[in-house]
Amino acid sequence: MEDTNNTIIKPKNEVREKLYQIWYDTLQTNNFGADDSFFNVGGSSLQAIPLVAKIEEAFNKEIDLYSFFTDPTISGLEKLIRANHSGQPEVPTEKEPGSNNKPGLKNFAAIKPEGGKPPFIMVHGDNCNNFLPQLLDKEQPYLGYFHLGSEGEEFGFKDLQGIVDFYIGQLLSYRPRGPYLLGGHSFGGIIAFEMAVQLQQRGFEVPLVVLSDSVIPEKNRVFRLKRGVRGRIETSFKRQLFKTYIKEGKPIPVKHRRFYILDSYQQLVEDYKPQKYNGPVLLFRASKNKSKKKFLGWDKVSNDIEMVILEGTHNEIINNKKSIEGFVNALNNKLEVIQAQLSETNEHR
């Protein structure tokens, strides 16, 4: 392989040679080495899904997304491929860091379990899963939920309540006691908000919810992938196609997975009516978000909202360097305030 500077990269072995080629096909550059993070050389979370799928196909080996996010390098992938096990994720528990995956943890991972503070839990963070664990306070653990259906499997839920119950179940399995600092990007923010409401109703402490350009659901105005008659016909056709794949036990093809996931989310929130959350909300709003509602509708269900406007579009605010800096600074400051409040409360107990 040659890069644009005519520098020949010579991988050590056949496994690395294949991995280099797959990375090149995805990134369209050779400006990376075996120990470079995929996300530091231009890769995104959305690209990670088809990348892993291509690697699985090339090596006939199951590569779990969680393991990839833990070590998103060619060297790390080579270790997974050469391992004698199936590539199942290692999701460390609080009592036994590094232990094997606990039963019931399907799309939940302790991305950065180290640290003495209450963990920040991000729902569908996408590129946040790359930069937040690195840039938040070193004592701040970071847990995350990945998109269901991202590996072509059946989405599996028909309403928001079902997915919220499932996510809460995984969280309580990993961390039975609070406090819980919750956040989410886009639709993930809606899930995080509803998780916070229901955890509070169960008596758990939820001192913060972070919403990353999440818009409060409104019937017939949520996550429209296509508009007009043609769009509705295309959506109907694809939904039938997805049902066929699932019925035959086949994964949804990589080229259709983004649509499948977003369309599944759209169907989940068609009849969703959020309840009141008793606590502070940190709302990140993209400057190019066209919503006419100042707080994206969340002021209807929260009386304590701090809004930070980040430059860019919905996707750019978690991919653009300047916006990421603003995101991290605001979140670090808010977490520091919440941590001080928690410490003061504990002193008086």
C-alpha cells in the first residue's frame, strides 16, 4: 500500500495487511499506524459500525463493538482476531475490573471504569464515546450505551417504555446504587431523560441530565427521514425489506443500518409524552438547529435548564474540534458543581 506521500507501509503480517486495507478503504487515507486510534485519524462512530462489519467478514470472526471502542487500533484488532475466544466483550464490573461480561449487559459498556467519582452515563453518545472519556476529569468514570441494531440485529422494541426498562435493567445490574449522572445525544437524550424520570420514581438519586441537541418528541414531527409521498413509499418499502431480513434470520445490510436504526427510533416516540424531571438539565443546542423552541421543548418538563449553544449542525457539535472543546468545558464545569453538591449532601447525612 502507498499513501498520498508515496510512503510505503509494510505491515508485519497478513492479518495486519488486511486490517490496513480495510482501514484505508474506510478512511481513504494511509496516514495511520498500527497503534493510532481510529478516531484520532479521521474515523467516526458511524464509520466504526461498517468498519467492524467488514473486519468480521474478512476474518470470519466476531468483533464486538465494545472491545473496539476500548482499543480502537489495528494492534488491538489484531489481538482480538488472534484470540482463541469468540471476541465477546469484556465489560468490567465495579467489584471486579476487567472481568468477563455480566449477564444482561447487551449494549452497555464501562468505557472508562476508572475514577472515584460517580460515573457519567452516556446514551448513544456516538463520537462522544471517543472524546469524553479522554477529556473529562481523570477521576470521572464514563459508561455508555451503544445503538441497538448497529450490528444488523433486530432492534427488538416497539415502544419507548420497553427500551427504557431494558436500559435501566442493565444499569442497575452494573451499578445497583446511585447517584446516576445521565446524558445522551439526539434520540439518546430522550432515552436518558425518561430513564432519569423513572429512576427518580423508583427512589434513586439522579442529580443531572445532559441533553445533546435532543428535541422533545412531538407527534408526526420527530426524526423525519424523508418527507412527502415518495419518502413515505420508500420508508414503507424498506420496513418490509427489514422484516424479511429479520424473518429469515439475516442481519440488516450495512448500507441500510443507519436508516433502520433511525426509523426504529421514530416509531418508538410516536406516542411518547415525557413526564416532569425534578433536577437540573444541561442542554447543548446546535447553533444550526432550526427549532423555533428556545429550549427545544424541554422547558415543559423541567424547571432547571442551563443551555449552551455550540457552533455547528446536529452532528458537527460532537465532531467539530471547537464545539467539542465547548462541550467538554461546560460538562466538566457542571459535573464539578454537581459533585460538590453531592459531597456536601453526604457530609450532612
